[in-house]
Amino acid sequence: CLTCVGKILADIISTVEFNHTGELLATGDKGGRVVIFQREQESKNQVHRRGEYNVYSTFQSHEPEFDYLKSLEIEEKINKIRWLPQQNAAYFLLSTNDKTVKLWKVSERDKRPEGYNLKDEEGRLRDPATITTLRVPVLRPMDLMVEATPRRVFANAHTYHINSISVNSDYETYMSADDLRINLWNFEITNQSFNIVDIKPTNMEELTEVITAAEFHPHHCNTFVYSSSKGTIRLCDMRASALCDRHTKFFEEPEDPSNRSFFSEIISSISDVKFSHSGRYIMTRDYLTVKVWDLNMENRPIETYQVHDYLRSKLCSLYENDCIFDKFECVWNGSDSVIMTGSYNNFFRMFDRNTKRDVTLEASRENSKPRAILKPRKVCVGGKRRKDEISVDSLDFSKKILHTAWHPSENIIAVAATNNLYIFQDKVN
Ligand SMILES: *[C@@H]1O[C@H](CO)[C@@H](O)[C@H](O)[C@H]1NC(C)=O
Ligand SMILES: *[C@@H]1O[C@H](CO)[C@@H](O)[C@H](O)[C@H]1NC(C)=O
Ligand SMILES: *[C@@H]1O[C@H](CO)[C@@H](O)[C@H](O)[C@H]1NC(C)=O
Ligand SMILES: *[C@@H]1O[C@H](CO)[C@@H](O)[C@H](O)[C@H]1NC(C)=O
């Protein structure tokens, strides 16, 4: 039973990410902003309010830029956000647009220094002739202020568009992946990165495949995976060689020849790849399905879930309106037993891997009324339509849920529906 505990209106949301304990939730948007939400602390007289997320900090992470050499506009849209584990009082996160990754420090301030010698209280320099005594500055309490400061800017290393960033489990390095290359960075060094994957052919006319997503293994700092537009996944081991052009494992499901069509290649492109928390499985999302792969079995996934198989007959119109190129993400719940991913008409899907039950839910204004419980939705294909079913032909393809996040240890989910962010949580009795 999921109930809405928050709905936030924003610019078009382009990424959502909980921090490692789930107390903070960051969103990035089309306008280059990052908004961080903090979970309300539990209080005795307001038990029902537990779980609400309130705005904690908002800052402009990226600005629109112009690449004069290539005569190209660089959008400010935030493609991905990744949190670093907390090490001191401040929080750190990485945010990226198409070209530049930034490391942000978010810290609280509730004291302000007062009594400078060379400046007055407004910060203006004082005339030295008027300074006759020496004062000792003191810290005075003030209203809590949350400041975001850019600590590092990792620029000029990507010719193509960055689709993924992933923090390594050594917490000293991270990688950034674009269409043809993956780079490895040290958090301390901004003027140099190591190219660890390069699939750019010498002759660009021979290009048949691009990198669509990449992620580090959650526990083994030498291992990472990347997915491709051909529906394949490569597992690489950085210990094997500096340039991981030769993979260690190659995951691919042979195509069913009876299903071959003009759209086969497009719909098999992988839009997201995620390691399970345990590190044993990888999950991939393609246009119509979510697949779970066992790291020890490369020739086929161990589980395949149909997200919206009723669209199989609609591929032609989805190609014409470009929806077929939508990049849906997928997430695990904290114990890797449930999978969530988005669909159209503001629907999102959950698949329980143990019970094999699945459900379609809707993130809508109606469902966000206080304590309203999310009702399962059903799409009907042809034939007679029952009362609360919706027919395939009346689905709204402009309402798509591409980005979702699952709290690392509780049943709390964040669902981005265009410019609304919904937070749903398991109903407490
Ligand atoms: C997540 O954010 C909360 C702040 O509300 C903080 O207490 C916690 O340490 C953070 N967790 C990690 C692992 O960074
Ligand atoms: C990066 O900057 C450091 C410090 O400024 C410098 O020592 C180093 O040579 C630079 N590396 C490259 C590759 O430019
Ligand atoms: C082939 O298509 C059918 C539905 O038309 C689907 O159920 C099946 O999963 C498809 N096979 C593969 C390998 O995608
Ligand atoms: C994952 O989902 C299952 C089924 O809803 C639930 O029992 C379990 O507590 C969830 N795990 C976490 C860590 O949220």
C-alpha cells in the first residue's frame, strides 16, 4: 500500500537520487538546478508527518554554455547526480550535464564571524586611518543557512554527451561515460583523467554501436559494466589492462528470429544498467522490458519482465513521434527483491522477483491527495474495456516516467513525472 507523502512542482526533472541513508533526496532539472530535499525528523506528536521531505537547499549547478570551436550550444540540463558517502559535517555530490562534471559541497552554517578589524559589518573595507584598536573577532549564532559551493570542475574530457557518472567503491575515483568513451577520474585531480574504454572506430562510418550507460560494481573497485545501443552489456576488469577495450564478460541474449522487425535494434537498446546492492546481479532496461542478469551467466538473463508489452503493436507510431527513443531508467529496492521502472501515461511498474507479482501504479494529482492509497491501474488491449481500465489508444505518451529512485532501506520511492516530483511511502497503519 503506497500513499503519497509529498508532491513538489519543479522544472522538468531530469534525475532523482537518494543519498546512502535516504535522508536526503537530490533532483536535477532541465534548467541546470539541483534541489536537495531532507526528510523530516520524527517527532512524537506528528507521527503521520514522518517521511515528508522538505526543501533543504537549491542551487544552480550548470549554466548554458556555447562551444565556439564547434558552434554548439551546451545545455545546462543535469543528466545525473551521484552522492558521495558522508565523511564530515558537509555533504558532497557529483552533478553532470552533457560535458562537465562538478563536485559540490553542501554545508550548513549557523554562526557568523563578527568584529573584523579591516572590514565593517557589511564587508566594506574600513579606512585604515580610523582603525585605532585591535579587536578579536567572535562567532555569533545566526539562522541556519545551507551553502552549496563547487569544489571541483572536471571539464574538457568528453567530445560526446555524458550519459553516466558512477562513484567507485574506493571513494577516491569515479567514472564518466559518453557515447563512445569512458573516463576514470580522481576526485582530487581535475586537469587529467584516464580513458578506460574507447569504442570510437578510426572511420566513423563504421560506427555500429554506442555506449548508453555505465556503472561501477558496488563492492569491487576494479570492476564495472557498460551497456550499449545493441542490447549488450560488457563487464570489464581494470586489473586486466589500463584500457579496458577487451571485456571480461559479455552479456547478450540471442534474438528470437520470429520477432525480428524494423524496430528490433531500436527497442533492444539498453537505456539503463544497475548493479544490485549485493553486487551479484545486473539489471538492464530496454524499451519494452527489464532484465535481470546473473554475473555468472552471460548467454541469457535469468529474469525478463514485460513493462508494457501492449506497445509492441504501436511501435510504428512510437517511432514517428520519437517516443521509441525515450530512455527509461530502472531501480532496485533496498533488498534487491523488487524492481521499479517507468512507462507512459504517468504509469510506473513494480515487479516482485520472489512472488512474481507485478503492479502498474500512477503518479497523478488525484493520487497525491493526503493519505490516498495508490490504486493499481490496468491497461486493456482490444476487446471489451472494464470500468477502471484504460485502453492502449487513450494512453498519453507525453506523460512519461523516466526517472525514479528507491530509498536504500525503506519502502519510500521518488517518482519524477515531468515537472512533478512525487514521493510515495508504505502506509503506516
Ligand atoms: C545522508 O544524509 C543524512 C542527512 O540528513 C546524513 O545524516 C547521512 O549521513 C547521509 N548518509 C550518507 C551515507 O552519506
Ligand atoms: C595538473 O595540475 C598539476 C598541478 O597544477 C600539475 O602539477 C600537473 O602537471 C597537471 N597535469 C597535467 C596533465 O596537466
Ligand atoms: C517475442 O514477442 C512476443 C510477443 O509478441 C513476446 O512475448 C516475447 O517475449 C518476444 N520474444 C523475445 C525474445 O523478445
Ligand atoms: C523491498 O521490497 C519488499 C517487498 O515490498 C519489502 O518486503 C522489503 O522490505 C523491501 N526492502 C527494502 C530494504 O526496502
